[in-house]
Amino acid sequence: QVQLVESGGGLVQAGGSLRLSCAASRRILSMYVIGWYRQVPGKQRELVAHITTGGSTSYEDSVKGRFTISRDNMKNTVDLQMNSLRPEDTAVYYCNSVVGGGPYWDWGQGTQVTVSS
């Protein structure tokens, strides 16, 4: 069993930046593709970025050029740097593994990101 803890969310004005961090209860993140997902009320959770064990990254079109995912295997964390934030980025953000295109572990509590216009 893996417990995930997301942190770093908050309230920011449009154009601002936030850095989210994902930590796990076991030193396991380095062994999996890890993704950042987000969810707004009434919509399905979507994968916005992921990073492979080798460090290759991929992004959903709406965040390309603005978000950067990175991993620190020594710290057992995966971060999401979010720049040029837009009101439509407002959501609860979660991290999880990406196995077969989707999450593999139980979800953490997420971290709320609110972008004001």
C-alpha cells in the first residue's frame, strides 16, 4: 500500500506560479511512471503531465509550455512547476502512478489550486 501526499496548492492570480509536490510513504516513486492529474467538480479527473522512470515527460496540450514535471529520486518526490496560470487551471491536483494509461494506487487528498482572474 502506498500513501500519496500532495502539497503546494493555493490561491494565485492569473499569470502567477505555483509549485506542487508529491511525496509517497514508500520509496517507490522512482520505479514508476508518475503523473499529475487534476479534477474540477462535475468533470472526470484528467492526466495533465507525466514523467517516465528515465525522465521523459509528456503534457496535455493545454498546459504545454507552462507546466514542468520533474522528479527527485533521492527525495522520493515528483514536482509540478506551474507557470502562467489561468483561471481554467483551477482544480484539485493529484499525483499517482500511470500504469496502463491510468492510476494504480489509491488517491491522496489532493491539493487545491485556485487561479483568480
